[in-house]
Amino acid sequence: MDPKSNWKFWKKRKSFRPTTSALVTPTTAATDATVVAASAASATPAEPASIDDPSTPKPPEPHAPPISRPHVSKTEAWLSRATLFLTFTKSVAEGVGLTPLKAVCEGVVTLLEAVQTVQDNRSAWHELILSIKAHLDAFQQQLGQLGIGDILEEVESSLKDPIEEYLNDVTKLLANIFAESGITEEDIKTNKLAIPVLIRRIGTTKLEAGVINDYRLRLQTAQSKIMHSLLLYIAISVGDSKDDVILAKLRFIDPSESRPRECATGTRSDILMSCIKWSLDDNAPNILWIKGHPGGGKSAIASSLVNELGVKKRRLGSSFFFQRQNATTMTTSALWRTVAYDLARHPTIRKSLTTKMKEEIDLRTPDIKILFQQLIQDPLTKINNIPIEQSPIVVIDALDECGGLEGQRSKDRKDLIRTLDSWSKLPRNFKLIVTSREENDIARLFSRTHPHTIELSTGEKTDAKSKEDIQSFLRIEFQTIAERYPESLSADWPGSKIIEDLAVKAGGLFIWASTAIKLIEAGQPEKQLKQALGGKGTGDMNSLYLQVIKMSFPNPSVDDVEDLLSVVGTVIVAKEPLRLSAIAQLLSIDKSAVEHICTGLQSVMEFREELRFRHQSFVDFLLDPGSDASKFGISLGKAHETLAFGCLEIMKKELRLNICNIESSYTLNDEIPELESRLEKCISPQLLYASRFWTTHLEEASPSEEVLKYVRDFLKNRFLFWLEVISLHRLENRGGVILLILLKWLKRHGQEDLMEWAGDMPRFIAHFRTLMRQSVPHIYLSALPFVPEQSWIAKEYGPRYPNTLKIEEGGDRKWSATLNILSGHIEGVVSVGWSADGRRIVSGSKDKTVRIWDAETGQQHGPSLEGHDGAVHSVAFSPDGRRIVSGSNDYTVRIWDAETGQQHGPSLEVWVHSMAFSPDSRWIVFGSYDKTVRIWDVETGQQHGPSLEVWVHSMAFSPDSRWIVFGSYDKTVRIWDVETGQQHGPSLEVWVHSMAFSPDSRWIVFGSYDKTVRIWDVETGQQHGPSLEVWVHSMAFSPDSRWIVFGSYDKTVRIWDVETGQQHGPSLEVWVHSMAFSPDGRWIVSGSYD
């Protein structure tokens, strides 16, 4: 039964309602303008604001007698009108966010008001008149400021031209007034006229009635045009509001929450000045690398640069501060999404991003290089001509903390390195500042890209300026401490000599000085100061950290030490920062005990909301087996085991049926009233954390009896309850991965009995993923009844829910051999292959595309690889995972970069029917329809040696890349030496159509046209065992060489034991044409015409 038939889908349309101040409709524009004019006119007499308003008199024809205004001079009337209109224009500009228009209106209004009142004062107002022209000129400049031109392009010249026309009319009218007054530009510039004379001339100027009326009409026309243009601009602004919704998807995290303290006032000024100087240098490299030892103040400098570039220079494009304890959220993807979101403040980039995000950008893609190109590289090229003083600068802090505890080994870190390499190839006016330790992968990157480098001196290399900066920092901090003890500490405590000694001990490490201050603040100042002074040599963080622990926990009991290690270990290994209360729950430790530990460590730990260490060097100290903290040293394995146990215990305690109290099974997840508040109320932070990361910690733990007891309880009693949390938090794709980690852990530790139970669970998620995403109740009502009757889940969980559907007949007895279905090709899949690490699958299709898939989640990895003009009939990953080769009916072979999806080198003009990579990834061999075999060098794209004149239909490399075996249409099999291009040994008389080497190089298996399969011993050249009576069209060895899988023309798949020559298990009823083992030998992927 399709669960969709039991309920309706409702989509709620979100409407946009702009504020009144930001929206004026064309039908109400005149009325609104009149209202504003009437309001302003109550203070200053003026003409009616709209000539189209039937309630107002029509203006007189040209040269008609002027309309009289009692007690108001012509000059004052004009000035009042100009002031009124500019005030109104400013208010509208303010509503729609056109900052330059608002700013200039404010300036001109101020000047005109000054002119109005000039007759009542005796100031030297000739400078004022000169300023009017300067402000009008400034208007023109501001309209062309950064990004405004791009906004105006949206409405072509409909907004810009009326404004310029209006400015010209204002300028001409002012010039006319001055001319009629007999005032020349020379009079103004030289201050030739006395002030009383100047005032008298302006006050007695009489313009012709026709001139005044002409200017009035021109100003009214200009007003009407600008109003129309502003309304058009408002419409665009409403469009921008819709763009905000699109761009909001980029904002993965708020990096400002992780920003560290800035440098103390007056410190690091030389380094900050060097950075600013570099930022203005067109010829300098576009990356600035600030490197140094842990604790050297890199993050404080980065934070200060954010302030300097953002607040003072207005050049900050974006900033991002990596934190090791936030590795699961502070990813490379999150970095570039955040940078793109911030750069979208520039209208051109905004326009480019919103257009691309509507059409082609997949924010979930794991292909970070493609994401970088689409979010950063392409939009930045749109503003390539921006002046260096206006170009955006991006600041990234702590590259070395990307990837968490895995560091250089993590995929995130590798992705980051690749994208930074791409940034180095951008134009030099796009500046990037990065800070990090000098770790191997980072050093290798920058040895290639040659950034501008600033090295922070520490230890014996500490320069005088760094020592002075640390002294300044200490002096400020000690002054604050002294103010808390006015009766016992002098204002200059502890004195210049001690401050100087502490600065020397810091050895250029600001973190040493900062930690020492925190230590002194936490207790009796004089006593703590002596402890800080009594440590070992210069910049010895380990000695200082040991003092922190000993002073905070002077005589700890065994239980105290165990609690301390549990809390500290949890903070270190947690996949995301946890609150104090969540840690207490996960560790089953009294909350006050956790708070006591955190308070004792406050000089090295922050715990305002989530717990995190102030500096990574403290974590390094605790994890270093050679440090002096042996009693307090942390074992990562033990910490993971403790947290895994805590996660399992929390799930046992808090998971339950209908955890969010959903009232009706007819309600879809998206329609649950106040879902967010329910989730917050019913699923605690510790339960959500446990549900997401329990197997991640279990993977690093040993299988103690206590842990196994909780795992068994989860499998038998909590699985469906856990799926509720997974469903409600939209983690169904992640759910399968979580359980696969569990399966690997159980297999590694020989827990065969539990593997049978756990093996059902990823299949459940794979089969019912869509239903889980839509409805929690239907996990029980519509999924559970359709579980195969012989599955462990059906036997264990089915009887507990008797009031659901009953399958009387026709139900499945066993799970399908299909673990997952990868959908995306629009025509049949012709060929498939695994990557060597088992993480990706590649497929070629009749739809002319190549696609890469995530093997665990089943999601497509990056965009389709497009370029072939015919069906793609063969695909393969290179063994090193870097390249993909594809052969097509368009008579070409293409090599692709597996990471970027870009084609590598030119297409090879050859119509191939079979091909293979060498195990070392150096060579590809092609069998062509021109009856030749060719070997190609992967890196150069050039042919290696002459073509071999043999018409082959199948081929394979030996695992050591020395030999190639060919099956030929002359009914022979030949083995060739790759380096020499010569045949190895005699031909084997057998007409084969498919073949494969075993991974251990012992065997070659042949599928023959006589409807048999034969296994040959490579060393002896003799057949191994009897022929297998089966007509196969495709075959593959398992990685351990024990098994061979065959696809047969009788529409079955069979697995054979190589040693015994016997079939392993029953045949699978499925017609496949291509297949491959996963690298761990557990799974087989197959491509079918269905």
C-alpha cells in the first residue's frame, strides 16, 4: 500500500509583504506624494506636489503672469520647493535602501536651508555657494560607487537619467539666479563682493515670470520622472528581498560567534600595518600567510584585521575562524558558503549567485572544488576590474584546525588545501589572509603558491617588538586585577620588573601571557603570580598548563581524577561543542561536579554556553604522552569509549514511542504544528547528539561487556524509536551511514550474532527512506508491515505492533539483494565501476553522461560529466581514485578529473569496445574496433609505444602493472609485457569474450563462447580445475581472490569459490550486464537494463 494514499500533501505558499515605507504602488504614487507635500508645506509654503491632481490648480501657460505668494520672495519660493522635494526623495530613498541618493539629498537640503537663512546672518557664505556645486558633483560620483552602477543596469538608464536631468536643472537655476543678481563665478571665488552687497543682490533679484514658470514645470517634470524611476527601483528592491531568501541558504553557520579576542590596544601595530600595506599592493601575491607556533597570537591578529578592514577600511569581504572542536560544522563547505553569502553584499556578485543558485548550484555537493568555482571563483570574475582600494579581503583563521583531530588526514582539510590553491590563481586584487601553524600539508601548499608571508617570532627568536606588545598586554590586564583589590594591590602592581620578567618567560607566546593572567585572576593574585613566575624556561606552555591543573585540583581523589578525565576527554573528542548540562547527562555525572571541573579550568576553558578550550595547545598538552601531565593525560580511545557508552545509555533512557506526541498519523512531518518547538521540547540536546554520533564514538571503542549490553538493547528495543529522531531531524540519508559504521565495528570485533540483527537495519532505511522523510507514524503503520517476513526486524518488532496492516499473501520472504537504488540517469545504465576506496561509484549511460555516486548515501556526487555525443558504454576509476576514463559510441575516449569533474586533457579519437587502467594508474589500455590495442600515458595523454596489431574484445592488467592479457577474435589469449610491448609466453587456444586477473596475480579467469568459464594458473599457464558450465558475459574477482562473480545470459548472477570450483550460495535472478565488487569484498554493484 502506498502511504501517500492515506493522506494529502499540502504546500503552504509564503507571501512577501513589504513594509509600507518600502513600497509605493503606481496607483497611489501621486496621492502619497501629495500627502508628503502637504505635510511639509504646513511649515513652508510651496506649490502643490502633483500637477496631475485634479484638486490643485493647473500651472499657468508659459509667459503668463506669475502666481503671487504673499511675503515670499521668488528665491525663497524656489528654495522651499527644492528643499521639499529633496526631503521627500530622501525619505523614499531611505525606504528602499538607495544610500547614495539619500546621502546627497541630505547634503543638498542642508545647503539649501542654509541659503534660505543666509539673509539673517553675516557669515562668509561664498564658501557655502561653492559647496553646493561640490555636493552636486559628489552626487554624480556616488551614483557610480561600488555596485550602484550594477543596480542601475537593472533598470537601464530609467533611474539614472532623470536624476542627472534634475541635477542639471538645479544647477542651471542656481546659475540663473546668480547671473540675474550680477554675481559672477569670479566674484564668488575671489570673495570680491562684500557680504552685505552679496546678500542685497540675492534678495532683490527679480526673474522674469516666464523663467520662473519654465523652471517650475521642468522641476515638476523631473519630479514625476524620478518618482516613476523610484517606483521601478522599489520593485527591484522587492526582487532583492526574494533574493535574500535564496541567499539565506548559503548561511550555514554564523562565524562571528567563534571570533576570538582582538589584540590588546597598542599591540601588534607593526604586523597590522604590514597587512594593510600588503592589501593595497597590486603587485603583491593575493594570499597573505601569517604563520607561527601555537599561542603566538595569530587568531588575535586575524580578529583585529577583521575589525580594521571591516569598520575602518570598509574592505572586509568575509571572515571565518576554524575551531578544531567544531570540525563537524566548520567544514570547508561551510567556509566557502559563508564567504559567498558575505560577498553577496556586492550587487554584481549577488546577481550572479542568485541566478546560479536558481539553476545550477548544488549546495549539498561533496565536490568542494566545484562549489568553490561556482560560489567564489565565477562571481569574483564579474568584478575583476574593481580598484585595489575597494576590492574585498577575506580573512580565514586557523587553517590547521580544519578537519578536527584527524587534521591532515581528513577530507575537509584536503578540500581546503585544494581550494586555497585555486584562490592563488585568482587575480591579485582579490586578497586572502590566512593564519595557521606551519604543518606539512599547509607548508607544501604555500611552497607552490608563494604567498606573502609574515612569521610571528617566538622562543629565542622573539623580537623586541613582540616582547613590548606582551608587556603592554600584561600591564593592561594587571591594572584591571589591581582595581579589584584597591586595599592590597597598588595601581602599578606588580611593577615593571616583574612584568618584564613575565614577558620574557612568555617567549613571544601571547597564549602563555593570557593563560598566566587567567590563572592569576582565578585565585589569590600574589600567590598565583609566584606560581606563574616559578615555572620552567621561556615559553614553556606545558609547565604553565600543569600548574593550572595542580592549582585547581591540588589533592584530587581517584574519583575526582576519573571525572576530570571524562569531562575533559568528552570536550576533546565530541564531534560538536556540548553544553555543560548535556555533558553531565551523557557522562552521568552530577551537574555541579561538571561545573566545579569547568570552574577549576576557567583559565584554559570557556563555558558560557558550550564548553570549549581557549587554545588548541592545551589539548595538545593533554594528548602528549611525553608531557608532564601523565596523571591527567587523555587517551582518545578511552574518551571515545566513555562517550559511546554515554550515548547508548542516553538513548536507552530517553528514546520512546511517538517521542514528539504527534496526534494523528494523517499528519505529515512538514505539517506537524509548531514542529520546531516540539523538537526542542521532546528531543533533548544530549539525545540528538547521541542519535547522530553514537557509532562514530563506538568505532574508536573496544567492545566491553557493558558496551555490548547497550548495543544489544538498542538493536532489540530502540531501533524504531531512534528512526523517529532520524526522521524528524531529516537525517534519513545519514542514518544508513551510522548503521554501516556499526556493522563494520561488529565485524571487526567478531560479534557475528549481533551482525545478523544489525544487518537488517540499513536495508530497512534504504527501502523506506522516502516514507521516513515524509511521516514518522508510517514507520510503524506502512513500513514495518512490508518488512520481509524472514527478516530479523519482522520477527522481533512485528509482534509488538499487532494493530497495523497484515500481509496475507504476496509479501517478500527475504530482503532483496538490492541494498540501494541510485536514480538519476534518464536512459539505461550501460557500465558501472567502484572507486578504490569504496566511497564512490561511477556509471555510464545511454543518456550520454557519466555520473559519480556516493556509495553509502546513494546521492549523486557533483554534477553529471557531460561531453560525449553518444552512449557511454564503458567507465572506470583509476586505482588511485584521481581519474575516470569513459568510452563512448561517439568514437572518443575521455579522461576526467574525479574530484573536479573537469575533462583531463583532450579527447582521444578512438572507438573502443574495452579498456582497463593499470593498477599503478599510469596506463590505460584500449581495445579498438580498428583491430588494434593501444596503451596511453594517463598524465601526458600520449600513446605509449606502437599500436599492437590484434583485434581484441577483452583485456586486463596484472596487479603489478607488468602484464596485459588480451582475448582475441582469432580464438586465442595472449599476455603482453607493458614496457617492451612483446608477447609473454605462448598463446592460449581459447575463444574468450571476457577475462580478469585475480588481485593476487595467481589466476586469470576466462569466459568463453563455448559457454564455459575457465580459470588459468598464471605461473604454469595451465588450467586450474574443471571448466564451469555457464555462459557468462561479465565477471569480476573479489579483492581477496576467493570469489568470482559471473553475470550470465540465463539472466542470473552466480558467485563461485575459486579454490573449490563450486558455486557459493543460490543464483540471483537478475539480468545484469556489468558488475564490480566493493573494495572490502562485502558488496557487489550491478548495472541492469531494467
